[in-house]
Amino acid sequence: MSISKSFLKIAFFALFLLTAVSEGYAQKSKNSFVAYSVFVSNTLDITWDLPEGFTDLRSSTVWGPQEGNSEKIYDAMLRSKDEHCIILYPGVRPMFYHLQLSGEAASPFYQLREELAAASSETGLTEAELNSRIMAIESGVIKDSLNADAIYMAELPLVKAYKGKYPYCISIYTYKKGQPSMFFKCFLTETGKKMENDYLSRLFKALKYRNDEWAYNEDTYLEESYKLFLRVRE
């Protein structure tokens, strides 16, 4: 039996209210990487495979480099089996939200620069100084394997180690024109920092923009959002 569009809109609005009023929603829901990867596949034509050697912690979080600054929602959390790396996956609703924006504010490069400014203890940093700390990958095997136009990365300074164990944070944004950008955080222990390239390689191999002609479909988004809500509350 098909679900009417009007019902989906009501259900989705109720879902929005629930997530808005419940600050602890992300921690209380029984999140599953599989549930979110199915949603992203069906609505965005983006592949999220589980990176080799990582396990799903079935958890979400809201995190920013400085408490209260540049915070974002992360719907999935993976940890390497050696426990030296944690990767946060982007909140699916913020991905759509940023797609609706236009101009510089929507640029993943601009968002990453804002994060750097928020994270830095240095004051008065110029745009040029912040820009110099961002690595832009605009060609090569990694970019091609993701089918992205560009990948932007920067190391964010942390006031204290994430979860008391991970003192390093790599912020990653992917960009493809006309499609939602993805944002990730890769946290590393002292040992994990030495294997940074290996962890990032595993992440990138598990991601892909599949459809160059993708376009937003409201009906699909509403229906898949409702299904996702049911999955994470099971």
C-alpha cells in the first residue's frame, strides 16, 4: 500500500519536532550505519560502504571543534578494530539543508575554513592564512574514485582529546556540483596518527557519488525519511 504525500509530510514534520525538542535524540536512538547508508543510497545515489576494518558503534553525536562553535550533527560513528581511529559520518538532514543554500556560505571550502577559525586558539588569522591550512584534492585517483569534483581536508586543533583518547582530528569535506556535500571527522590516537593515510584511504574507497545527473526528489526524500525514522527507532 502506497503512502500518501500528505501523510508523509505530516509524519516528517512530527519527526522534525521530535528531533528538535529532544536534545538527546541522537544518543537515545538505536542508530545503524546500515540504515543511514540505505537512506543515502536511495535519496542521493551516494554509496556509503563500511570501510575495511571498521565497526559500527551505533551512535550519533553533535560535535564542534570548540564547544558551542561550528557544531554539526553526525548520524553515524565508526571505529577501527584496532581502536586507533573513529570516523563520524554526516547528518543526512544537514546535507540536504546545505544543498538548499547558495553562494559562498554553501561552499564546503568555506565551511571548513569556518571550522578552522572556530578551532584555532590564534586570533586575527587572515583568510589567506586559514586557506593555507586546507588541503584541496581536485585531481587524481582519490577524487576520481569518489566521482567528486573536489575533496577538502584540514587538521583541526583540539582543546582536549576526543573521548579522552583521540588528540588529532582531520576534518573532511567532499564537493560535487549540484549535489549535497559530505562532511566527516576522523579522530586519531597517537598511534593512529602514524596510520592516518591508511585510515583515510579506507574511508575514501567506501564512498562514491554514483549519479552525475542526480536531482532532488521531494517524494523520495519524504518517504525515505519516514522509513529511516522507523529503522533507527526499532
